[in-house]
Amino acid sequence: QVQLVESGGGLVQAGGSLRLSCAASGRTFSSYAMGWFRQAPGKEREFVAAISTIGTGTYYSDSVKGRFTISRDNAKNTMYLQMNSLIPEDTAVYYCAAVLTTGYNPNWYYTNAGSYDYWGQGTQVTVSS
């Protein structure tokens, strides 16, 4: 079992930056692949970014590639999402997610919400124009 708590959301003007954090409980954080997803009002939850267990693999949606950076600090049981050049279309509730992972996995494993077993409660990000 792992519990996830997001923080760092808020209101920012277009062009600004925010850094989201996801703190995980438990002693085996480094065994979990981690991901960020978001859901805007009236829309389905969508993949944003993911990172492999030791951080050697990172994955991004086309909509955030080049603007967002995912990272993790396994010593602190924490994952981060640095969001730069924010646009109003980034407005959503952002969720972090975790899945116990071993061995090699294809890219779709990390980008598919159905792969993840544990979810945080979400943090609101609002980008004003």
C-alpha cells in the first residue's frame, strides 16, 4: 500500500510557472513507477507525464512536452512536476499516481491510467489568461 498526497497547485497567470509535488508514504517508493494525470471540467482524465522507478525513463504527452519536467527524489519519497510556460488549457485538477513496477515495460504502460493502482486526491491548477 502507498498513500499519495499532492501539493503545489494554485492560481497563476499565463506564462507563469508552478511546481507540483507528490509525497508518498511507505518504504518502497523506489519500486513504484509514478505518473501525473489531469482532468479538466467536462473532460476525461488525461496523461501528463510519467517517470520510471529510478528516474531513468520519462514520458510526456505532446501537449506538455518541452514545458513540463517530471522528476523524483527517492530518498525523499517525492515526485515533482515543474510546469513552465503555463497556458489556460493547462487548467485542471492534477493527480499523481503510482504502480508497483518490475522489469522492462513498454511506453504505453506508463501513459495509461489503467496501469496505476494508487492515486492521490488531486490539486487544482488554474491558469488565467
